[in-house]
Amino acid sequence: MRPLQLRHGPPALAIAVLLFAFALDTPRAASPVADAAQGDFVGRVDIGGGRRLYLECRGTGSPTVVLEAGYRSSAKIWSEDLRQSGAPRPMVLAGVAVFTRVCAYDRPGTVALLNDNVGQSRSDPVLMPRTAPDVVADLHALLHAAGVPGSYVFAGQSLGGLFVRLYASTYPRDVVGLILVDAYSEALETLLTPERWAALVRLNVRSGSDTVKPIASYGDLETIGYGKDNVVMRQAAATTPLGPLPLAVLAHVRPFDLPKEAEGFSSDALESVLRAANENLATLVPNARFFVANDSGHDIHQDQPELVIEAIRQVVVGVRHPATWYDLTSCCAK
């Protein structure tokens, strides 16, 4: 693991339940046979079973980077400045499109919050709750139905990090690089005592993480039980561990805001175990790069998009020119 303290220019441990009734974007319908292999692509792709998933792709080159958002977050988290804190900033999707092909998609039931407006998922709704294997099956069907060329570099934030790791274990030949952006790890369960883990689950469940809620004029809000896929991920990692590939892990510094009733967790204690879980992810393969996002909370891709872009760029270069991945001076020595 290579610790890189890169200083380039908030958060949700317990994801707030979003009950909203706004129908916003209407992307153009995709052609019966979608082709997202080249050029700018925006549309809904038929993945079978009468279901369509929203996909957007930009840029040229290989490998193709696929962006996987965190729990209940739509693809807008990668493309739009939801902070709007000042001058326009290059966000992740546009920044990555400068040097390779990149795609992002909406999982069913996800949302994007900007000020008081909520953009609902542009993909067809499904009944909730779901599981991580359901997400992986959808993504695999989408990439193939849309003709998105592999092999893939996956960038996953928060729970999206577990999804991309599960995808890499399920389809190991398709994945050549990973970026884990403050990713959720099943290791949290083993880094805590059974009592403290149960308390962390209660904290999230109380916040609404496991509660199926309707989004008016749409369907169910994305619901995947907190920690419910830990066993699945552990089994997949044991059966098909990651092979050697470029891996970048990013960790936040700004602490989560805890509610008054935090099940006995102090901020310091919680942050310590979250950092340990991120450091553990950086041991999944040799020579992983570990980025500390000094100016970020949990949503590093919104707080410091330039850092996420740089981590993805390094992984893409490492895939194209493997020798560079093992040469620190080629990427980041000062």
C-alpha cells in the first residue's frame, strides 16, 4: 500500500431518507439496439424483462471507466456540481472523458439532491428491497446491451465500492482496474466487536437505511439492507480474490455528522474504524495507492472531484502502461 497525501482541492454515514415528489429530466429514449461504444451517448437502454436503465457515456479511448455511485445516489453525483459553492468546477465524468471513455448510469430508485430540488432516477423503478448481486446483474446486462466496450476500470463510491468489487469477483476477466472512493467495506463488521457492529447497524436502520419508501410519481426509493451483503462479498472475495491490477483507494478526513443518539459512538472512535476499513481495502492487491482526501467528507467526488479524477487517471495509465504503476516517480513523487 502506498500512502499518498495528495492535497487537491459531506457526508452520510446513515443515509438520510429522501422522500420527494419531483419528476425532472426526461432523457431521450435509446434506440431499440443501443450502441454506447463511441461518441456521446445519453439514453435509456433495454436490459430485458421490459426494463430500461439510464446510461450516459463520453470520451474516447480504452479502458472504459464505469462510475458507480453510492447508496441512493444517481449518476448526477458524478456529472453535476451539487455543492455549487463557487466558480464552476470540472466534475468527475467530464474530467475523465478528457483522457478515456467513461460511462455512468442510474440505478433504480436513486436520487440527486440540489438545493431543495430532487432529481429522481432516470431508470425504470423496481420493487425494493434489493441486494448487491441484483445491482451487479443489472450493470452486467446494461454494459452488454449498450455495447459498452471492455475491459473496464470501475470507480465506486461508498456502497458503490462494494458493488464494483463484487462485479470484479463475479466477472474477473472484465475488470482491469479499480478506484474505491471512501468505499463501504464488509470488514467493518469484523473490525468492530459484535456489540459495536450491531450498534452501527441500528444507527443506520434508525436513519431509514433499510426502510422502503415511495417516491411520488416514480416508485420505490433504492433500499438495500445495511450490511446485509457482507456475507456475499466475503464469500465472493474468498472464492475469486482480486488478481494483480491497479487499485486506488481514497479516504475522507472531514468526519461524519453524528446524530445526538449515536448508539454510543464518538466521532473519533467511528472515524478510526472507518479509516481502518479503507486501509484494509488498500491491502487487497499489492502496490495499491492510498489517497487521503484532506478537504473532503464522505462525498469526495463532490468535495474534491479533481482528486478523484487524478486517481482514475493514474489507474488508467497503469492499465495502459503497467510498468508505470510500480514506479512511484512516474505518478506522484514530489
